[in-house]
Amino acid sequence: MSEAGDLLLNKSMDFAIRIVNLYKWLCTEKKEFVLSKQLLRSGTSIGANISEAQSAISRADFASKVYISLKECKETQYWIRLLHRTDYLDEKLYISIYNDSKELAGLLTSITKKLQPESH
């Protein structure tokens, strides 16, 4: 895998760990179980799909997994914003984790743009 791919894989793993820890905190401290489960699912799916992309059998398969990762990242941002706006996340935690998700989304967006076929 390329250096950029390793960076993306590491960042997505670090983000997934933050999401798992946030999920545990939301369940134990805030007694929130529904929204946090959605966040857990989408937030950990980002890295799982990036990992799957490593074993893609074609460029189209690779692109599909990267696009799915981007979509999961955007969904995760939705849940983070919703948890913040419903007062489950304070401003400091919200900004920190949302910025991490924006960084991942930016990397994934950059990759997806490079994967798009050039139009003539």
C-alpha cells in the first residue's frame, strides 16, 4: 500500500477507536443507546471499507469501497452534529471529533476525485 494509503488506514483506525470510546462513554455516562449505536456503526465502517479496498479486485471495486467509506464518514458527521445539537456532546468534544471526521472526509474526497474517469 502507498504511503497515502497507510496514512488513511491509520487515521481511520484512530478515528474508529475514538468512536468506540465515545460510544462507551455515551452509553455509560449519558445513558444514550440509540444515536450512539448509529454513530458506532457508521464511524467504524469507514476504516473497515478502507481495509476492504486494499484487497480490491479491480479499480472499480477499489473505487466502490472508497466511495462507501466517504458516505459512511458523511453519515458519521451527521450523527456527531445531532449528538451535539441534542446536548449529548459538549462544544469541545464536538469540535475535536468533528474536525477528525472532516480530515478523514477530505482525504477520502481527494482519493475519489482522482478515481473519477476523465471526461473529454
